Amino acid sequence: MKKVMALVLSFVLGISMIGCSDKAVATVNGEKIPAKYFETYVNWTKLVYESNYGYTSSVWETEMEDTTNSNSSEKGKEKQTYWDAFKSEILVSMEQSEVIYQKAKEVKVTPSDKEVQKEVDTFNETVNSNDSTKEQAKKAGINDEFLKYILTRELSYSAYREYFNKNTKVDEDTLKKEYEKNKESYDTVTASHILISTIDEKGNELSEKDKAAAKEKAEEVLQKAKSGEDFAKLAKKYSDDTSNASSGGDLGDFTAGEMVEEFSKAAFALDKNEISDIVETQYGYHIIKVTDKANTFKKTKDRVKSAVLAEEFNEQVTKLFKDAKIEEKDDVVKSISYK
């Protein structure tokens, strides 16, 4: 859905393909990256930047700071604008995508026409459900041909990564070494909490008098919890953490670095089904109940393996890109202006 919405944003561009239909911005191992697709892709991404960061034409036209040495032979070279640098980044992204697509073809894991068409249909269905976006799509010139090109490569990336994971063996010793080296990244606690806040609705700290009252309330709730009353019901009734009070204070699982230090230290010190004493943080007074722990290699092995495979996959992608024969058509890239 995010991909579809990002494409929908691009419809206001009104991209023109005149003069680009038969040109290529680069070749990757002899295969062309069509300029018409590059132009669409680069302007679509441009709009996302403008929407997210408020970029304007003056930003795109700004010259990049010259980082070359004053005595360098590069001195006097034509300066690059942010638009030029932006296009270069997009081009590299498309080149990498093409490299992975070619590898997916080699190992026969590219998506079927039916799978690609399903993604195209999902996009078109979203667009056609709104008269405004439908008209904008028409003006943009984004068609099924472009969508099939982009989506085929996106699906190929996912398929090749899945293929890589299934066919790459990681020995037990490697996994154990990774776990021992980065335990804090893998060990998790599953917990719920009740928060009695010490900050007001505007984010200001309560007065000492009100903080004392909040602590007294927290101590009363703690006694209820430790006496065996249902923790989830107590959270629903008393917790000031509106993001999870309705679900019984459930925080899910988390690693040590995902919570503030005081909370994390207390949670990881608890045994399964144990309830903490009052834990004070910048947010107030917490009562924590641990419902599960994954703090051994056996319990975290799958997560460790996923992390190791992700690193190896990135190394594989880097190698494939480095070994690829890539020829860029600088004149064609330079000729594409923003809309």
C-alpha cells in the first residue's frame, strides 16, 4: 500500500516522455535502463521529497559545495546541483535493481506475469477509486508498461532474497558467536505495565505535591497487583499510558535498547510472571509484569539467523553490483530536467 500511495503522489507531475522513448540512461551487463522509466521514477521520487521535506525549485537548482582540493586537477570542473546529485542517486538505485533482477532471472525466481499483473491491478484499482487521482494519473502518463517494469524488479528483489535465504547455510558456531557478541540486540522481554504519570497533558512535570499523590496511587495499585488481582484489568482501569492501557498494558516484546534505561533494567531483571516494585522514569511510576523472556541462544536462534543472513545478503548484493558491467549515458541523464 505504501508503494501505491507513493506512486499516487507522483501523478501531479505531468511527466512528458517525448524524446526519451528509445534512449537509455545506462546499460547493466548489456541491458538498457530506459530513459523514459528513469524520468518517471526520478520525478516521482522528487515529489515525495518535496512533500516530506518541503523542497522547492530553488533547492534543486542550488549548487553543491565544492569539496575538491583547490590544487586538484578537478578545479574548474562544472559544479553539480542538488538536482544532478539526486538524479545520480536514483540512477544507482535503478542500476542495483537491474543487477538483482538479472540475478533473479539467472536462478529462475522472477515473478510470473500473473503475479506482476496482480500488483499492477492493485495499483490501478486504488487510482481509479478516486476521480481526482484518476485524472492526475492520466496527465502523468504513468501506464501499465512503466508499472510492470518497476514492479517486476521489486518482486524479483524479494524473490531473490527469499531464494538466497533458503540456499545459504549458516553454521551453528557462526550463529553462536554472533549471539554472544550482540546479546543485547537479540535478548527480549515480553511485558505489560501500568503507568501512573508524573507529567501533565502539556508534557510539564507535576508539582511535588501531585507527584507524591501519584506515587501513593502507584503503591496502592502495586498492592492490588501483588495480591493477585488481574494485571490487565488493573492496567485498563488505572494506567495513564493511553497507547496500551486498553490492551491491558501490553508492550509486546522488546530489547534492552528499546526502552528507557530504568525501565529496561527493571524488566530484564524480572523472571517470567514476576511483578516489579515501583520503577520511576521520566514519564512517571511504572509497575511491570514480565510475561515471557527470550534470553538464551536457543530462544533467539531464529532472530540471530535472520540477522546474519541479512548481513550476508547485503554483502552479496554489493558484490554483484561491483562485478556488474555498467555504462552510464551521462548526456541522456543530464538532459532530463525536473517538472
